[in-house]
Amino acid sequence: MRTFVKSKIVKTDAKTAEMSKLMENTYRDVNIALANELTKICNDLHINALDVIEMANMHPRVNIHSPGPGVGGHCLAVDPYFIVAKAPETADLISRSRSINSSMPIYIVEKVREIMEMVNGRTITIGGLAYKGDIDDLRESPALEILEMLKSEKKYEVRAYDPYVNHSENAQNLTEALGGSDLFLILTDHSLFKTINDEDTNRMSNKVIFDTRNIVRNVPEDCECINLGSIHNFLNNAVLNV
């Protein structure tokens, strides 16, 4: 091995090496679960969870990850289950974290229902189907789960746009996908969604963007852009304005 590996080689037994690899991904999954649970708590208490995370992470020994619509991919969403399977009675935190992250698609759909009721909307455009940004990987993608849940409700017209993915729901471009739409639901952190242009949104029926990845940095002035930190404000203000 030393003939082609130039960095440090750590010698150990097979069990330790495998558990180390599993824990790399499990650590991240547990950290994301903490952020997702914090988001639910903060929305109930009318606190911006994203502001809380930003401030908490100012501490040099704190690094809370970002909340989102769920965890996908072939590692983070899978590896913790290997540990739980081998030690089901003791892997409480790991098992609970998996449950929290697996609950996020349902939580997002619940919030989408509330938004659509507030705007009296019918058409939803999903931005991104891959499990993470700028790739075409659909494995364990929470976006696909959310797509199917929204479609199963029958009362919504659900579209999707992901330029990296070949999928039957895909529109040709973002402008086409958003035409007549009441909600742009961003589920994947593709770079192209960081900036939303007037030409993309000018034919939307209700110009509302729900950015579950907190990536949007620029939107047209006539658009309402909400995220997992501000969703409670949007819903409460909508109630007060009815």
C-alpha cells in the first residue's frame, strides 16, 4: 500500500475501521437531526432557527449543521442503520436521529399545505430532485418522497425542474416550470437556484418561494421568499391579514 499511498496510513483491525467509516456519516446525520429538531422547536416558539444556528456557531467549538427537507444519498441516510441493526438496544441517539431526519419530508409537506391554503393555490413547482446540489444522484432523495406525497394528495398540480436529472416530471426550463405556479418549492441546493430572476417568476400566479435549503440570495422584489427560519412569520402574518 505504501507504494501508492503518500499520506499517513493508520493501521487498525477491520471492525474498528468499518465502525470509524460508519461514524463519519452517522456524526453528520445526528448533527443534521439536531438542526432539524431545532427548526421544529423554533417554528413552534416563533424563533428564527437559522439565526439561532448562525449565532450558536460563533462559538469556536460549536458547528451545528444546516436544516433541510431530509437526508439523502447512499451514505448518510444508510450507514446509521448498520450500527442500529448491530446494537438496537443501545443505539438510541442514532436511531432517534434517523427518525427525525426521516420525518422532515412529512414536515415540509405539512408546511406546503399551510402555504397553499394561505395563498389559495393549486400549482406547486419543485426545484431540484437530486439529494444534493449540482449532481444527478437520486438515491434516497427526500425531494422524490416529497414529490410523491404532494402528487398523492390529488388537489395539487405538481411540477418539477432539475436540469441534472432525467425524470418524467421534469420541465424543459425553470420559466416553463414556474408558469402559472403558486409556489416554488426549492428542495435541492443547486447553484442555479441561488439567484431567481424576473423572467423566471413573472408568470407565476402567486409569487411565493419556499427555500428549504436556505440558498436563495437574490429574488425579484415582488416575490415572497421564505425559508425554514422564517416560515412561521409568513404563516402567522398570512393569518393576521385574512
